[in-house]
Amino acid sequence: MNTTISGIYAKTRIYGKKEGVLVDGKNDFIKRYVRDKRVLHVGCTDYPITQERINAHKLLHGELSEYASYLMGIDLSEDGIGCMKKHGFENVHVMDAEKMDINEKFDVIVAGDVVEHLSNPGAFLKEAYRLLDPGGSLVITVPSAYALRHSLQYWLFGNEIVHKDHCYYFSPKTLAALCNRFGFLPTTARYISRKARILPLLRGFFWAFFYNIHLHFLMIFHKREEVESDAYYEI
């Protein structure tokens, strides 16, 4: 492969210290990350399963509220926001992530399984860039294009298991490329693992080698001008 072609297919640079490849539970990782920070949670309702998440005490927004110093939530779903307000959630608003009418700044913007739903994810990234304070970060989780469970279903049975409202498939490389176009560089990349209930040691050994077939992954981004570009690892 010549130099030009190999450059096109170069690995993705992650501009930070490599601290592992797996996150054992999305909510646990994010709520620790936002501790004592001003947070905007985009897609806060998890609609249409808002009520189920609240009943099970697994609504991410509820967990973030216990850790963040300040929390605002937005979502396009009027029903989802209404449900949250009935359960006592405050500072949650019906709002389009591509047109955020917000005049505040945040330390962290969390977009958990949101970007793949958007008509124009670039519009959201422009808004996120505007709303972040200096040194702020953007946390994105998305389903993985290479998830083994979904790939096998399609290969073997022709059944594409994908949410009816998803418009895109992402890999770490394509998500990094998209965010780079709007001024962000990745500083963390992890695949999301569910907590082991059966044979945790064996399961952990397996995932250590096959981590990139998980259903979802998480990436953290910072503004390009705030990133130390000489320190990175590749994935």
C-alpha cells in the first residue's frame, strides 16, 4: 500500500493517556466523570421508556443529578419531559439539540445515544462547541457499527436490529472524523461493557481480547485548540 493510500486509512488518534479499552457500565462512568461540574444533558428523557427507567432507578439524568453541581436537561420529546416533571425533575426542557436556545456555559455536555438520531449532527456539534466553557468536554455514546450481536443477526437471519429512528452507524473512527470537522478532538475512547453476572473472570478475559465487538462505545472530546496534540495513542 503506497503512502497516500495508507494515510487515508490511518488509525484514529486519541489525544490523551490510554487508561483502558472498556467501561464497565455507561451510567457509572459518566456520573463519576461529571462530579461537581456544570452539565448539560442532551436527550435526557430516554423516551419512550422514560417511565420504565424511572421505576427501575436507571434513568441516567436522575443519576447525574446526584453528582453534578448544576444540571440542565433537554429533549425533543414533550411526553418524556412531561413524565420527568411529574416525577419532580426540574430544569428539563423541550428543545431541539440542533437548535439549542441556551445562553449558559457548561463544563460537560453529555449526549448519550443521541447523535445517531439527529437529522443534522453537525448542527448539534456547532451548538455544543458554543456552549462549552474553556476546558469543557463533550461526552458522546453511540451504538457501534461493528457490534457482533447485531452483525450476526443480519448475516445469519437477514434481520437488521436497529432502532427505527437511527439514521447512522458509527465507529470510533467515523465519530472522531465527524467531530473533528466541527472543532473537536477525541481525548478518550472506550467500549461499554455490561457488568458481569456469570463467570466474571472468564467473561473479563474474553472481552480483554474482543472488546471492539461490544454494542456501544463512548468517546470524550475537547476543543481542538485546547488539546495537546503531541501526546496521543492510536486505535
